Amino acid sequence: GAVVSQHPSRVICKSGTSVKIECRSLDFQATTMFWYRQFPKKSLMLMATSNEGSKATYEQGVEKDKFLINHASLTLSTLTVTSAHPEDSSFYICSARDPGERTDTQYFGPGTRLTVL
Amino acid sequence: AQKITQTQPGMFVQEKEAVTLDCTYDTSDQSYGLFWYKQPSSGEMIFLIYQGSYDEQNATEGRYSLNFQKARKSANLVISASQLGDSAMYFCAMSRNRDDKIIFGKGTRLHILP
């Protein structure tokens, strides 16, 4: 299957700072990527759909000014958590579809564990 | 609105036995995809198997098979000859069509006992 990478895998930051997380499709071009958030022992919650060359589409209740998404190329989407607070601590994971596949399977990155002190 | 239901929060199964993880879904769409993902303790989401709503045959991938019963709107995952490495969280998911988002069930935590 397609390969999606994510960086960093783990980050610890101070409250009030901003953190950038990168999501890359390694062997295919992705016009659309997805960002999820997962709390401990919970399911994945879709935060936003990242669209190459245009604005991201945010899910209801997700603050777009808090979670900035940029999809500047066909292989890279970034999520920036601005002015992070302890309640932003979570597991963030991205996914992408390989348009060359018959199915609409999404492949996930390995995730980023964010801890805000 | 679409919905995925996984009624088994946790399961314990003896090694080498087969296991069935339940999943039911609700949708008014005619075309959709069904997926199963495995999430080990490391956190990565590993794609296991896909079933399209128009696929007549049940999907199989190695030890994984998807028991698709369209009329009952169920898409159970069957793991044959379970192994210790199968211990993980398993999520059933559904997408509506290409370029649309995937919605996930709450997951089932599978424990394989030696």
C-alpha cells in the first residue's frame, strides 16, 4: 500500500508556543489529505480536510485559527497548532488517498504525540 | 447521516483460534467503502482490508476476511488462526465515495492470550 510519513513522531512544548507537524505522501501525489485527532482510548476524530492549493475544510467545532493547515504541494500538508495549551495535548495523525488506487482507502502516517506543558 | 457501530469494546481470544469482530453501519448512500484498520500500541493505523459496496464477493487479505452482509448492513472482520501480534485496537470505518472523509467506529480492543 501507499506510504505516508509524519514528522515529528513526538513533541513536547511549552504552553503558548506553536508546533508544526508535517505529513508527506512518499510514493504518490495526494491532492487531499486528512488530519485526525485521537484522545487516549478513543476513536479518531476528523479535524479537517487539507486541499492542495486551496483552503482546508474544517469539521464543526474545530478552530481554524487554532489549527492552521497548509497543503502547499501534492506531497506535503502541515498542521500548525498555534499558541498551544495543555488541552491540545493529544495524538495527531494524518492520512491520504492514493488516487492511482481503485479503492478509496486512506493510508495513515505514524502519528505525532503532542504534549504541551 | 452515516454511522459505524462496534458493539464489542474488548475481546479476549486464545491464540490460534479464529476471531470475529463485529461492525454494523448505517448509510443512505448506494456507493460506499468499508474498511478495517488495526492500531497497535505504537499508535500507527494499519490498513487491513477493504470492501466496496458493489463488490459481490467478500474481501480477503491473508488471514483477514470481511464478512459483508449488505442487507443486514454488517461488515464483520474475521481473523483466522490468531497470533499474539494481533493484539491491538481494531477500527471499522466507512467512506462515502472518492475524496470523501472516512468515519470510524469506536473500536474493539482485541487481546490474544498465549
